[in-house]
Amino acid sequence: DIGMWTMSGNLAIIDRKKNIFKLAQGEYIAPEKIEAIYCKSSFVAQAFVHGDSLQHQLVAIIVPDSEVLMKWAPENGFNGTLQELCENEKIITMIHKDLDTIRKEAKLLGFEHAASIKLEYQPFTLENGLLTPTFKLKRDVARQRYQHDITIMYSKLAAQPPR
């Protein structure tokens, strides 16, 4: 919450802090809006969209719906554990394309799309410290937990030739 001191010395709550950040090109991003749209994909159970003021693009950690993915995989020529499927580049690409389709259907702008994703087989839970008691994502904790993956995604994006 955001508060201010009143003339009588009391604290008055005047607003809520929102999870909004600015990308390097100056565009403001509301990640929760994008995450909610990504979760409309049948393949997605949870999403964490990350961006910062030094980057031009977003990246995301996607927790796939394990039941959907484990049913879809053998029907489409893929085998393995959930962890192995989450590390398969073809599956990552397929889910990323699905997210792009959903983003376009929702009329999100180009900068409101994760340029790179990582599939995480372990869900965000209270027990692993990634969710609050009201089941909201703890963004700072998630950013710290996935900082290595975020760095790798941004490094790969920087190595790609410009379009």
C-alpha cells in the first residue's frame, strides 16, 4: 500500500503499489496483465513475466500445465518426464508460438510479449516461497530464484541478429 501522513499525524492509505515497470525504450509494462493472458493457453498453468529498464524485451518463466503437456507429448511424438519435456527445445518453441498466438488474439502490443521463455516443471507454491498466502506471485523472490535463467535468456536474445 501507499500512504501519506495526514495533518493530524495519522497514516492514510491512498493507493496500492502496482507491479509496473519500464523497458529500455520507455514503454510501461503491466506484467500481471500479460501473465493472465498467457494463462489462457491450455499449456500454461502459471507465468512469471520479467523485464527491466536496461532491456528492450520481456522474458518469461512458464510453468506448463503438467496434465495437458503429459497428455499432448506422446500424441505428438515426444516422450520423457515433465522435466525432460520442459527442457526440449521443440516443445519450448511450440509453447512460445502458442503464447504469441494468444497475445495477438488478446491484441497485446509487440513489446507486451516475452521474446524468450523458459519452461519450469516445478510450480510456484507457498512451500517453495514463490506465492503469497493469497496465491499471488512474489515477484522479487521469483526474480531472485530465476535470475540465472533470466540472464541466460537475455544473453541469447542479445546474440541474435537484429530483425
